[in-house]
Amino acid sequence: MTDDNDSRPPAIDPAVQAEWDRRYADRPQLWSGRPNGALVAEVAGTPPGRALDVGCGEGADAVWLARGGWDVTALEVSGVALERAAAHAREAGVDIRWVHAGLAEAGLPPASFDLVSAQYPALPRTPDAAAERALLAAVAPGGVLLLVHHAGMEHHEVHDGGDDPADYVWPSMVAALLDDDWQVEVDEQRLRVVPEGGAGAHHVEDVVLRARRLQ
């Protein structure tokens, strides 16, 4: 599944796609099916515009945004997840632009989104900070980057077969790149509003970074 405006599938690391396809295929539904609490808390009541949902998973956030009047582009590396997300959108009667790609490889138009939402993303860390810079580059002047992650995971110990936090991007890394063109509106750790069910429900606190691009 690709953006309708481009007949060529964007580049995706095959190993990354295979791993996430496996995670989704292992369960009929990986997440709760409801929008993330931090997204609802930070965005509810905001005048809708163009939104990018980074790592949209099974589509709950994208559908919630679209129902609120946002023009949504949803990005995901897992084809299995995208098929579920598209089905969710059809059931909800909303139109969403789906992009099957990694963030750094997607070739998104720069400075095009009034909201860039990344809720608990698994963005690979690279020496050139490609994912962090892609997040920032996507935000339009006056727009907002909302990045939410599980508190404490950045320094979490690696267990056998588990993910290494050093391989991924965390909010502190994005915050470190913000310059005078940005205004930090929220940078805090808070209790998480947890939907019942779904993977990740055991995490109880979030790190929330909301930054507005001034120019």
C-alpha cells in the first residue's frame, strides 16, 4: 500500500518490515483500537488542518484525527498494520492517505503538516539523526510536533531477545535539536491515560514533548 501520488513504493528496510509484520501477525489485534490518551489531551479542541501520524499502527489515532476534521496522512512500515488501519478507516467512513514507508525514507513534502504526531514510535537511531530531522522537517510554520513515549524506556535494561533502547530515537534527542525557530510548549513526564487492552498497556507514565515551529 503506497501513497496514491507515487506509483513507486518508498524504500523500507526489509528486515524492519518483516519484524513488524510478524509482531502484528502474531495477534489479531495488537493495540486497543482507541486513540492514545496523550494525543486526545493535547489535540482535542485544536482547529483541524493537515496531520501526519507517524507509525500509525492499526489506525486508531489516524481515524480519530480524521473524524475530527483533520486531513490525515498516516505512515507505517508494516503492511499488516496498514491493512488493518485501512479497514478501520473504511468502517469509520473516513478518508486517510496511507504511506507504506519508514519516516526517513518516505520523502514527505517538507514543512507541510500542521500537526506531526508520533505516539510511542519505534524510530531507528542513526548517526545523522535522520529520523529526528525528518520529524522536525515535516512540521509547517505555526504547526506542532507532538512526540510521546514511555517514560523510563530510554535507559531501560536490555533483556534476552528484547529491543535495545540505544537503537531508537527518544524525545530528549529530538528536544536537543530544537533551536530558536521552535517554542517548546510541553516537555514533561506525566501519568499515562491508558486504554484498556492492547500491547503497552502496562506502561503507566509518558514523556510528552509538544513543540511549535515559529518559522
